[in-house]
Amino acid sequence: MSDSPPIQSDDLDTIRAACSTFPKQFKTLLLATTDADGKPNASYAPYLNVEGRFYIYISELAQHTQNIQASKRASILFIENEEMAEHPFVRKRLTLDCSVTEISRPSPQFAETLDAFQDMFGGLMKMLRNLSDFHLFCLLPEQANFVLGFGQAYRFSGEELALITHRNGKGHTPLKRDVK
């Protein structure tokens, strides 16, 4: 299935705004990683979004941390709550394929980001920030898929995810049935 050309529509700003604000309703993100053998792992982590970059503070005891350290890649998912969805097949969702960089403890950015985590998530962060097995990662989206409903799936790519294409310009394809 090939993607159609970039969308040329007045709705571009609306789609871009919806994609940008969608993650703000969540305090955690769903995280997909793979190990060196390609074995998948699904998990979650609390996050901060700072200028389109997603920061997570996670323990090396968790499989997802080991996977991220080895691959420097992750995919994150935000998905509409089932109770809010029109139908389970039509849940709004945003998937971001990311490159990952670890922020080192001596870096000023490390302390600033953990201060922001503490502001957001409270006193538990005071204890967690002093645990040496926890690592701070920055997930930088390189491509995004945003689904608003049937036939409303969009790919964001390019610098700062500025290019939007409709996932399939013709919509869903019905099965061909034999006519008798």
C-alpha cells in the first residue's frame, strides 16, 4: 500500500493541532522496544513532553531500559481510553517512532528535567532521582502515525514532523465478492 501525496487542505492546521494536543491528556505513554534478538517488549512509563521531545526516567532493572540502551530506538503510543471511544475499533491513537538519547547525570539538563518530573509527579521523584539504576532518556520522534477514525489516518514525517500525508488516499478497501 503506497501513501498518497501530502494533504493539501484547510484541515491541515486542525489535524496538526489535534496531533500535538492529543498526548497532553495522558500522564504516561505506552512504550514498545525490542531486544537484540528482536523480541518485542511492551510497557509504559510516566513522561514529560518538552518542545516535542518525550522524556522518560526508567530503571535499568526493567527490560525496556535494557532494550533502549542497546538499540537507541523506541516506539511510543498514546491511545484514547476505551470508555471515551466511539467504538473499540475506532480508538484515536498516536504512534511515534523515536530515536533515543540518554541524558547523563552530570548534565545540567538532567537536573532541570528531573526537577520538572518532580513538579509533575510529586515527592516520589525525590527518592527516585537518587537511585543509580534509573536513567533519563529523551525520545525524539522521527515519524508519527495519527489515527482519528476510519479513513482518517495520517503520517507525519520530515523535519519536526512537518510533512503530513494521508495513510491511504482511497480509504479502506472492501473485499471483492463473487457475483452470482
